[in-house]
Amino acid sequence: MSEPSWEAARQQLIQLLREHAVHYGPTIAEPGVVTDVFIDPSRVTLRGDGLSLIEALLVPLLREDRVEAVGGPAMGAIPLVTLLARQQWPAFYIRLGPHGHRRRSAISGSPPQPGMAVALLEDLAATGTSLLTCCEVVQGLGARVVSLYALVDREQGTRERFAAHGLRYRPLITLSELVQPAPEP
């Protein structure tokens, strides 16, 4: 895909997110955290037109990174890795936190094999904690994390945190690109 076409698809995705996933006004994002801009990427990652745009954006980047498997944290990564499994990449997701059933692995799908080049994906990154935890799991399996992707980066330190760990981070869209300024009175 040419650079102008890729950027046009990205702008369409930004518009879809603005229309369907961005909510303004005080909202409890998680216990104890209130935000004035709430983003629910699932409003776009579970739409056909949203998935088509995401696929058009991610596939060339993942090929450029020479990725051999894709994964990420449950819940946000599930639509993304499922979409990319269509491209024949082994796909998996990692359940973070307690796993209700003792026989059940923290990894579902096709876990990466030792030496594989892996890209980890997330729909929304704030501080990068979930992706960093997934990195540890993947590296513990002997695979190499070659890049980390977020559909939307809330710009709360993720880029800096990953850089400090020597990890390549490629957010598709940042909060500042997504949020429209309030109209002047």
C-alpha cells in the first residue's frame, strides 16, 4: 500500500473512532480513575468497516517487521489478533491476572514458539502495563518481541516506558490526533 493510501486509511479510521468510540465528559475509566475523554475501541474493532481499515494499516507494518506471530492481552487484542490470523499468522492472546481454571493456560490460541518474531497488539494503551506484561510472558517462552502496536495511544507514558525497555512501539493513532478541540464560545 502506498504511503498516501495508508495515511488515507488511517484518517478514515480516526474518523470512525471519533464517531463511534470517543465519549466526552467525566467518566470512570477504571476504579479510581476519572477521565474527561473516554475511548471504547470495541465500538470500532467489532465493526466490519473498522476491521477492514485496521487490517489495511497493520498488515503492511507487520510484514515490514517480519512478524511470525501476533498476540496481545485479552480482551482488547482479541478482535485484532483474530483479524490477523486471517493472514496466516499464528495468533494468541494472554489472560492477565488470575486464571479461574487450573488446567487452563494463560495463553489461548497458538502460542509463539522459541525464536519466533512476535508483534503484540492492544486496542488502547494508557501506561503500557498490559503490553509489558505480555512481553514478559512471550519472552519467557523464548520468543522475540519485535514490535508493540496500539490502535490508540492515550499518551500517558507508554512510548517512554517501552523506549526505556528497548522495545519498538508503533501506535497507529494518538489521543491528541483523535480528540477534537472544543469549539470556541
